[in-house]
Amino acid sequence: MEAKYYSKKGNGIRCNLCPHSCSIQDGRFGICKARQNQGGVLNALGYGVISSSGLDPMEKKPLYHFHPGSRIFSIGSYGCNLHCDFCQNFEISQSFPVSMPPLRSYQPSEVVEKARVLPENIGIAYTYNEPTISFEFMLETARLAKSKGLLNVAVSNGYINPAPLRELLEVLDAFNIDLKSFSDDFYRSQTGGRLKPVLKTLVTIRELGKHLEIAFLVIPGLNDSLAETKAMVSWIASNLGSNTVLHINRYYPAYKLKIPPTPEERLVELYEIAREKLAYVYLGNLHGNEVGCNTICPSCSSTVIRRNGYHTVISALTREGRCSSCGYGPIVVM
Ligand code: SF4
């Protein structure tokens, strides 16, 4: 499948899908290894290649303020345009379509049909690995899904250029974007990317009015400074609004990084800092935590959604997603 968003550059090709702007000679791959120059044509190798799928709780994405308690058909492929030593999903994100045994390739219509017949399913989530490197498949599937009345959700690192992002935004309904740190040095040294393009993605999603939640994986000693978190939440509040949902997630050793899991006390400290500026802050990857699970009305402090793991009980919301005690909101998209 020929890729979109590339241009000819001398004897090679420049891929314009993400901020890496890879220059790719004939026969070679981009940094994501999901796009290859084949005789002067950029091919999207991951088109229709699905590594895993499942009917997940929306809360697993995580999306806490978008159709709470619903289920969504989730699909993933292989590969990523960032290369984080701490990747929690490295088995598929750091494997590449080209290195995998030949797999059956699916058509968008097959995925949409499957999504349509799954009981209680409300849409399709593009997740597990970095979905935007399978841009063409994601876009075509999302367009078809939308035309059939399904919702589209993306879980992404946000490392995508503005033009393809805007094309996706025409058919995507909700995003969870990883904000891995508020330090460009961290992005460069730990992920191979840069901070600024991710911030640009967040602003663009907000400007175009699509539902947005942010995930921040806290790694001890690497991105857990109080000052950096203060700067991050201040930026979020100023540029995206104080009602932006932030998930502060616990890191566990994975892939190449072996340092111990984030101490719970540190997570709670960062939670308290974030709550000074943001109305909706949650703690993730923790078990049995008392704080950071439920959704509290910022106006009257009623608990409007109770959560225990992925078990969600809507306790005080109207059908429009407003607080049923005081009318504040909408707090969530229903
Ligand atoms: S999508 Fe892949 S090939 Fe294209 S610029 Fe990004 S890393 Fe390079």
C-alpha cells in the first residue's frame, strides 16, 4: 500500500508523516521501520497488519471522561516511531512489520464489520502500539467506522505532523496522548523524539474540539521531579484548560529499564501538585488506591463516578454528563 505524506528528495524520499522527517533511500526503512522506500515509492508496511485485538473497557485506554463504563473494540499493529527503554508494551511496539512472520492483512471493512457485530461495542480504538505509523489503515478504517455510526478513539504518543493529524481529526472522536515528560532533554535521550511536536499535537486536538485525555508515566529519577511536574501541569492548565484530564501512571520495570517501580508516595505527591491546577487527575497502574480513582464534581464535590479497577459505576450524572447534584458540566461525554 502506497503511503501518504511523503515527497521525493534527490534519489530518495522524505517521509512527512511524523517530526522525524526521515530521508529514506531506495530499499531502506524509516525510523519506525513501518515505512519503506520501494523503488521511489513509500510503502506503508503495516497496512492491515493486526498484532492484537480485544473488546476493552474504555477505562483501559485510559479514557475516564468519554462514554464511561462502555466497551470498545481495540486493535493494534507493530512498531513505533519512538524508542523508549521503558516501553510497557515493547513486545509489539518495538517489533516491526518487516521483521514479523507474514501475517494475514485485514481490510478496513473487515475490522468495521467485526466492530459492528460485537455486543455492546461503541467503536474502534487504535491502540497497543503507536497507531499513527499505520496512518493509511487507521484513516480508512476510521472513515468507514464513522460512516457506520461507530466512534473512533486513538491512544498515541502524539508524535505526528500537523497536516496528517488534522486529517485524522476529521474522523477521530477522542484521544489519549502520552506526555512522557515536560523536558526536551528527556524526550531526546529516552525516546528519540522531541517535546515540542507533542505539545503542538495536544494544542491542535484541543483547538479542534475533540475529546482529549493525557497519560503521564512517572519513572523514578528520570521524569518525577516536583518542579518539572509543576511546570507540566501549569502548561496544561494554561494551554489546554484546567478541565483537561490527566492520568498519572505508575511505571513498572519493562523492556530495557530495570529500575524499581515508582513509589506510591511519589505518585501521591505528584497527584497533589497536579490537583492544584487541574480538576480531573487520576492515578493509574495502582491497586487498591484510595485517591485518584473516582470522578469528583469540581463545583459541589459530589462523587459522580466510582471506579474500582475497570469496574465503573456512574453514581451522580445526568444523561448529558452533568453533575446530577448541582448541574455542573458536562463533566464527561456520554
Ligand atoms: S512515520 Fe516513520 S518513516 Fe515517517 S518520518 Fe516518522 S519515523 Fe520516519
